[in-house]
Amino acid sequence: MSDAATLLAFDYGEKRIGVAVGNTLLKQARALTIIENRNRDYRFEAVGKLIGEWKPQALVVGLPLHPDGAAHERTQLCKRFGNQLNGRFSLPVTWVDERYSSAAAADALGRDHDLDAEAARIILQQFFDQP
């Protein structure tokens, strides 16, 4: 990946998908938007528009896990979403452990309004902060 690669990150939820953007040069993530998860066509049309606009070199998807690291029912949904992103847009996908990202977003914002986008920002920042 180049030194200044743009990345989009997703906090996948059955009702809403939070989206964040950042680049590998600055290693700063910022909340971007929330996509209503109405159906598959709507979801991927909205993602396609974001990919067209931001032209990311890679994607990051939050992977929800139990506190002990075990998978649960949402884990597989997020894996499927990431695999579909990779298949549809031919971009590499990295999964990031998103345990507690929504709780951290709620602490940071103190309101529900932008929680999904803020959770995506936290996921992407975790990706940047990894050694």
C-alpha cells in the first residue's frame, strides 16, 4: 500500500452502516457518514458512490466479537459484508476487532445521532494505531 493510501472503514449494522475515511500518511480517521441498511442493492449502491468519490486503495470492516474474543451471530454478518465488498469492488478488505467501538463512540459523543459513523472512525483509528 502506498504511503498516502486512502481507506474507507465500515461499522456494519443491520439497520445502519457507519462509514469513516482516513489515509495512511496522516493516520487520522474521521467519521464520514451513515448509510441506511435498507437492502442489499441500496447498501451497495451507496457504498459504490462513496468508493467512486473517495477512491480508496483498501477497506476496513469492524468485526464484532464477544469480550473473550469468541465469534457471535453478528460476526458472520460482518464477514459476509466484507467479502461482498471485496467481490463487488475488487478492493482488499481488512477486518479490525471492534469490541467496544460502539461503547467508545457513545462515550465520545454522548448521543445516538452519529454513533455509527463515530464507531467506524474508532475502528479505522484502531487500524492506523496497530503496530
